[in-house]
Amino acid sequence: MPHPSCALPAVLAALAGEAPAPHPAALVAPAGVGVAAAVRPAPPDSKPIYGGPIGPRVDTANFTVQWVEGQATEAQGAAAAAALEEAWAALVAEGGWPGPVSSDTYLLWVILDPSLGGTGFTTVYFTDEYPGGYPVMYLNPTWADNGDFWASLAAHEFAHAVQFGMRAWAGTGAESWYWEASAEWAAERAVPPRDTYAWSSEWFGSQPQLRYDSMENYHQYGMFFVNAYAEEALDPEAMRGAWEAGAAAPGADWAALLSGVVGAAPEALWAEAAAAYAAGALRESRLYAPIAEMGALAEGAAGTLPRLGVHAWAVEADARVEAEGPVWLGGPAGVGPAVEVLAGETLVVVGAADDAAYTLRVGPPGGGADTGGVGGDAGGGGGDGLAGAPGGDDKAAGAGCAGAGSAASAVLAALAALGVSGRRRRRAG
């Protein structure tokens, strides 16, 4: 199955001057793009192209999809343009996301180019009119034969165009992982019948033990599941809230931003999201790859995790499980430093810090386990506030908000400025 191999992380690194460009167009606009717009007036009541045509094109209300003669077809351009307009309608017109920079005045550039090393990327170019950069999306028409994937890919890159207007970029995995996780979930929200975003679940399901911001083996794409859980179970606009908070706090930790929007410690949100993924409790779980398990849960089971990495253990008998070490536990009944699980379920363990060594103590059920969800009272994940904020608890019984404390003040300030600190949450019915 195809999956995005978006060069955005490499583009961000190149824009930051930290790495070579993955493709010449990542830094240098093709001739005619973004210049001399005034000499090419648009028809009445439509937007002009920012620059001159580079070849054949398909124009819509908000996009100009262009290609060099012989490098793509009109059918490929028309399919991309239709999907992009779907994405605009779902995310901007209906979803409350801001239009990308330049889109209020000009058609957004989309270039079909088969020389791209991956499926596509989005970059920004700088002009006197847009000194902060305006976005241009690139799609590889090699992938156009799969209509569902082509549409999802176009929506994915459009999400990146939106993101460039909301957040200062950096060339690190700690920054770019959430750009990709968000673009994958945005593609589902933009073109929901396509469902090809779900193929990226393999990159989390097969390697859940990786650090949350790992860029190894496409892991960043599979992290869409955290957005899926946050929006399906807690706040239907959680991802947009995280980006709005991120715009107000450049460089703030994405895990803390998203968790702050839903009023949780990061490890509590991750434990609930991973438990829901493992239990098949997400709306389209039937489409997702199964989570890789460590083995059967037993007394003394142990491991070591990076921050917000996940281990999954198969439960063969009803039990109460307590964790020794800086981790959180999760299961269908709740999350916390201790949970109860039933035979046939999956117990997840989430690292609350890097190098989080843990041991599981397994006993009979009914021992008074301190369980609860993000909206419950388990440790620091309960209540309505971000851990460390009024209404929260910044000492989560053996786990704490390790790894998020340094970002908490910036996150709280951003959320307070937006009026969304400690949002009330909504449970899926």
C-alpha cells in the first residue's frame, strides 16, 4: 500500500539552514513562480496567479495546479485540484483553520513534478510582498493512479501549507513530527471517504516503543492516532487548538501543547490514546494495524521506554497492575499508576520520561486500583487543567509530568492568551 513519504522534515531543516535541500525546488522557486502577478490579471471575481504559468494548468477557486509540459496530465491535475478544493472546504470554510499565506489574494500554487524523491512536499518562498514566505505545494504524479491516495496526498500537502502560516518552523524531529502527524489526520478530516491515512497506522502499530517524536521508519505519520483519540473522545477541535496554541508559543513542546488543550498531562493523554488504539476503540480502528505486543503480562514484567514511547502487554487473566518506575499504565478501564485489566484486553505502558525503566506488579483484581481517564482522578492526569496548572496535579503518583514541565509555562501562557486553558472535554457517546 502506498503511504506518504513527504519531504517536509528535510525541507524544514533546509529552510532553517541545518541541512541540504532534498530537492532544488525546496529553496528556489521555479522561474516565474511568485513574480509579476500584476501583469497577469484574473478574470472578474477570481484570484490571480502569483506569477506566470509554467505550463499546462488547472485553475479552481483557490488553487492553480500546474506542471511542465509532458510531466503530468490534465486528468492528474484535475483530480488533485478537486481534492484540494475538498480540503479547503472541510478545513478552512467549515473547519475554522486559517487559509494559507497569500490565499486571500492569490491562487495557491501546486506543482506536479515526477522528479520528486518522495510523494511530495510543501515549501515556502520569500518575496518583498511575503517576506515571511508564501507556500507552494509539490505533488509527485507518479502516485496519481491510485485515486484515493492521490486525493489524500493533496489534502496532506494542503495541511502543510496551512501549517506554514501558523507556526515558526525548525529543522528538528521534535518540531516536524507533529506537522506530519497533523497533516495525516487533517487528510482524514478533509477527504474522509478516502481513508488512505489509515495505512500510516502501521508506522505506530509496528513500533510503538519509539519516542513520541521519533522520525525513524516513518513513525511520525503513525502518530496521527493521538489526534484521532483527542478529537474523537475529548475535544473535536483539539488538533486545531494545539496549532493555535503553538502559534502563540513558538518552539513549545507539541505533546504539552496538545495535552494542554484537552486538560491533561501528556503521559495521561498518551496512555488513554494508546489504550484506545490497542483496544480497537477508535472510530476507524478496523482499518488500523494491530499494536505490536511485548508478550503475555506476568508478575515482574519489565522494560525501558523513552518519553511517551509505548509497550503493549497481552492480558491473559483478570488482574490489578501497579507500575514501579516513571511510567503510566492504560487499559479499557482507565489510566494511571495502577489499573485493572481483564483477560483478553491489552495493557499499555507509557514512558513519562526518557530511559524510563519499569517493573509491573501483577495481582488479583479488586485491590483498589487508582484508575481513571483524562477526565477522571488518576494521578496528575485527572481534573480539568494541564498538570501543574490550577485544577491539575503536578505530582502524578510515581510518574509526574516528567518531560513536560519545562514546556508547561509557555503552553499555559499560550492557552491563556487564546482563552482555551483547561478546556472542558467531551466523551464519545
